[in-house]
Amino acid sequence: MVIRSTSRSLADCHVLIVDDQASSRLVMSTLLENVARCDSVASAEEALEFCSRTLPDLILMDVFMPDMDGHEACRQLANNPKTQHIPVVFVTASVSDEEQEKCWNAGGVDFVQKPVNATTLINRVKSHLAHKLKTDLLEQLIYTDRLTGCFNRHYLEESLPDIVRESDRTGTPLSIAIFDIDLFKQYNDKYGHIEGDTCLWKIAKALKGSLLRPMDRLVRVGGEEFLIILPGTHEEGAQTVCERILQTVSTEHIAHALSPSGFLTVSAGAATYHPNSADMIDETMLAADKCLYLAKENGRNSYAFVGPDGESRVGAG
């Protein structure tokens, strides 16, 4: 699930045109050039590859193409958690009941008849993009923590199963890093809850800025506790992220008179889920949480992670 910015307009939306005929791609791109940003590809395979790198807001999909038809491409998009939320409008010369049924069964949200009518195409695209913007805004309101702007626990519960399935599908590891602010109750007692909220916002902003990949997700799971979802990340990568968490917070230089260092610090723990293993993601979460408490027992301002051998290791930022 990818949450888009609330400030987007139709002009900011991105449409992918998929058609094996260059003339059709040119016509649709030209008609839509004043509506949204457009890219085009010549095959279903290219469309799947494109979407693995860039997520469009809407796909205009030709039905009859060599090698893989539009129906199959739509089904594959729908079966991939990363792309299943992209609406697909079929563009087809056939409008028979049988063909319409195939389009709906494949997961399409609408269809446009070839040769395309300019007014029909433009208004259908505008309508679907407007709906997509409203859906994105609603998702942002549901899945975003209002104080910090991070994802919230509801997002974690809804999205983590899809992220795990994608890990199993691709055969790539998935790491979880959990961290919380050291002595935060004492911080609130000393400086007050308004300053405490400001502190949480600063930490979240700094951590979001330090995430190096678009697929990494920062989640506020409650109070002063946060979690980072790290797809395609092994144990060594999780260790690196823990080090970066501690270093990023350290560079903020937030004063904390009741901390041994005189500044605000965090402790972190991480563990890695390996695809199609006997372990469940809940066990990975529990292992990361245990590592967090191990870091706390180590004197705080440190991290612990589960290594490739299954043993926990402790480090400092």
C-alpha cells in the first residue's frame, strides 16, 4: 500500500498507456497531455516491468497484444501487493458482452472502446483520477499518525501481511527494526507534554529523512515507540539501519537534562524474517522487541539485532 500526498492535483497524477500500436499510444498521449503526466509502453511485459519501478495512478491497457494480453497483465498486477491498488481501464475494439465480462473478471475498473472518442477518454480518465485522489486522501487520513506524519499501527496491521507475501513471492528477506526514546517519561515530566510532542515530531522527521529507499516504512506503533519495515534487507542491513537510527537522533542534539548523556537518545532492536521459512512474521517482531529490551539492559543509547546465526548481538551508534 502506497500513500500519496494530500496536496496532489489531477496534473500531478501519472497515467501509463499500454498498447502495442505506436499510433494508439500517440493518440492517447496527445489527448491526455493537458490532463495528467503520461508514459507509454508497447507490451504487457513492459508494463509490469514499469510498474515494478514506478507506480502510476491509472493504467490504460490494450486488450489484444502479442505474447501477453491485457487481461493477464491486469491479473498479475492485481496479484502483486505493490500494484494491486492501481486502477486499470481497458481500451478495446470489442465491446461484446463476452469481452466486457473478461475485462471485469480480470480486475478492470472500466473500459473505453477503440477507436477512442476524445471526449469520452478524457472524461473517463479525469473521473478515475479524481476518484484515485480521494481514495489516496482517505487512506492517508486512516493510515497516518496525526502528530508525527508517520504511518500508524492500523497501517502496520493492514499492510504487513501483504509485505510478507511479497517477501515470500520474491524470495527476499524482510527486516524489522523497533526503537523507542530513552527515558521519555522523564523527558515529559521535566519539559512538559507539549515539548514532548515536539520532540516526537522532530525525531520522526529526522528518521523519515534518513530512510534511503522509498519502500522503507516508518511506523509509530504507540507513545514513544516506532518501527521501521525494511523489505529486501538482511541481518547486516538491519544492523546498519539500527546504527543510522542512533546516529540520526544523536545529530538532533535534543537536550535531556535527566539523561546520562545530557541529550535525548534512543535504543533499537532488529530481527529478520526469511521467506518461506518455518518462522512467522510475529516471531520476527517478537525477536526484534526482545533485542530492543536487550539494548535497554545494555545501558540504553545502543542497539541489538539477531545475526544470521540466530544469536543476538549488541552494538552502539
